Amino acid sequence: MPRFKAGESRDQMVFFPEAINDYIPEGHLAKLVLSIVSILNINTIVSNCAVHVNRQSLFWES
């Protein structure tokens, strides 16, 4: 007869925590990186990439 692992209750609503921060302990370097990245303004990067992609698509179509 197979043995089954005892797990969480079947009444559990979600498999993963609602926020990824629940996995990261306090003082972890990932929290610093997240705080820095969240305040960056990436609009210039995105617009430059969009222009580059548009130029490439024009090149490939002709």
C-alpha cells in the first residue's frame, strides 16, 4: 500500500503566498534591489527599445 505525505489542509485557499515578499526574509538583499528597481523610471529605455524594434521591422519588411 502506498504511503502518502501529510500536507496542508484541503481547505487552503491558495497554494502560494499572496505576495512574493512573504518568501523573502527581512534584511535580504533582494528587498533592497526591489526598492531600487521600483523607483526607476524606465520610460526612456522602453521608448528607445520601441524605436529600435520599429526600425528593425521596417528593415525586414523591405
